[in-house]
Amino acid sequence: MIYQCNGCHRTTFETTCPWCNSSQVSPSAELRAQNLTPLDPSFYPDFQYQSKGLIKDFLGKKKEQAHLNDLLNNVLRKYAQLKQPYFTNFIHTTRETSSNNDAGVPGPRLDGVYTERELFREVLIRKGFDELEGLPPLLDKLLLTTAFNSTYLGFSRELSRHIKADLAETLRSWIDEAGTTFRSDLALFYYYLWENDISYQGLQFNAQANATANIPLIAFPAFRSGLSLCEGIYFDILVERLGSQLEHFNPNRFITMYLVDAMDGFQFEAFLVEIFQTIGFDVKETKKTADQGADLFVSRFGKNMVIQAKNYTGSVGNAAVQQAISAKAFCGCDEAMVVTNSYYTTSAKELATTAGVRLVDREGLQSYLDDYNQKLIEVFQAEAEEDRESLNVR
């Protein structure tokens, strides 16, 4: 099975995150298990027998495991029935960004204040998912698995375009587009190959991994070797890009942050449209009035995001974040972002964290500019090759 660590967000085949587990502060085994989300909910430790000692294991293990198996089968059956549309739609529409300490007993109470998760749990219970009454934490776990499945689905669609006859060619094509995300998504990459029965010379999968929790699909030393291969490929890509940039750089056609600073608000919005289109998003500008704080909409991987653009000389405060929150709710978008050529106040960062709004400051915008200029370099290269080919034809 494959897991996603809720701490560092890396994917792994291990039952404890090797990245978080290597830190100096080592959490308990129970906490580490809680921090891993399996792609398949049957791999949650809640449904696996926990040893109670030699004598108790001998007397009660078989009966208790049978009970856990029945519970698991019921949960999986109901989850499969309710995943579409309930679980999937909830993770895309909820405004809550983190788990809450919901009331232990579902239903109305005197304070009259209910979280979205409490209401969602009641929806599921009324649909027959009564196991959630006895296992309140199970809901959050199933939501995490649903989100992980959604991430993997989007990843699979993107990766399918990069599959080549050779492993190194496939990795290069993927890393060339994905960038440094290969460091957190390499296990997803291998899992996709295994699931789709794509074989490469020298790459071996453990056939028992999909049925046993503590058997990894790829041994960790082999996984680290694959990560080293990816780092080598990424290093070559960076070197080639720099060489190409030096060869094809045209200062009259490149955009620097100083040019961005000189733009007015409308020019900045128009330029953001060009940037997001260039780096692979579908973009739509909004009307300049009655937009509830939305400057443009972008979409990718099936998710819609509203963007608030702020070309400032000073720090961006809470108002911009509040406008993004309002626009997200008003337009029914999955995500909200504020982009500025400046920086954010501490209170704006705190509000954005609470509301799940993504903030892109001057450093983040510079990264977008780098990607944008790199795409221009690739265009220059293509134009130069076309000119050489046309000369050869003549």
C-alpha cells in the first residue's frame, strides 16, 4: 500500500514516514500511524488486530480479528456507496481546513453551534453509516483518504502524458514539468507504474505489498536509489536550462520584477493572466465590477481557483484576504489565492492560514516569473530550430 504523510506531505510505501521518523524528535508509534493516510482505507490500523500479550492473543485473537473484519467490510461497503457524491463533494466544498474536536454524540445540543464535519457526519449516519456513531475519528480518516484519492487521480492524469519506453526518459519528461515535486511524489510515480502494469528493466515490485500493511511495494534502499536517479536528472535539467538561458536570453523580451513594480493594477491583472496561461492553467478574467473581490479565475486538474491581484508598494493586509474569501464563497471555487509583488502583514498571514487562502508574495511571484521566462526561452529555442530547418530546406 501507499501512504501520504500528514506531517511532511510526502508519499511513502513504509508504515511509518521515513522522513519524519528520521527527525531528532521521534513521535510515538501510535502518533506516527495516525499521521499516515493510506490510499485504501482498509489499511488503517483501526482494522488490524493489536497484540494484547501471548495468552490473550491465543484466547481471543481469532474472534476479535473476525469482528474487525466484519466492521471493515461494513465500513468499506458503505464508504464505496457514499463516496460519490458525499465524501468527494464534501472535501471540495467544505470551508473547514483542518479537523475539529466534534461532539462525541451526534445530534442537536443546547449551544446550537455545529461544525461542518458534525453536520456531515449526521448526513452519513442518516444514510445508514451508523458505524460513525461508535467511531467518531473514522470520519476524518475517511475524508483524508478521499482527499488522497483525489490527489492521486489528478496526478495519474498528468503522469500518463509522460510515459515513455525507457524509465530514465519517463522520469526526465515528468520531472521537467513537475519540478521539485518529484521529491514528495516519487512513491506516487512508482505506484502508478505498478497499478498500470508498466514495467521497466531493473525495477521490481513486491507482489505481496497490496495485501500486507508492513510490506512495502519497493524496499526503501531501492526507493532511495530511485530518488538519487531523479536528483541527477533534475540537476542535468537545471544545468541545461541555465545554459539555454545564457544562450538565448533577450533582455528586451523578458519580464523582471522591476517591470512588474511599474505596472498599474489593470496591467498587473492582465500580466497575471499571461503568466498563468503560460505555465499551464486555464484562465478567465472577471468583470471589473460586481466580482466580489475576484480578479481572475484559473483552473487545473479539475479544480477552480479565484485570484485576487494586489500590485502594492506597501504590505498587503487583511482586506485582500477577506476579499479572496468572499470571492471564493460567492463564485463557488475550490481554492482562493492572493498574489502580490509585495509582502503580507502578520495578521493577513494568520487569517489566510485559518481560511485556507494561498498567499503568493514577492518571492513566490518571482518563482512564477522564472517559470514564465523559462517558457519564453523554450519558445526562442523552437523558433531558432525552425529557422535552421528552413535554411536547410533552401
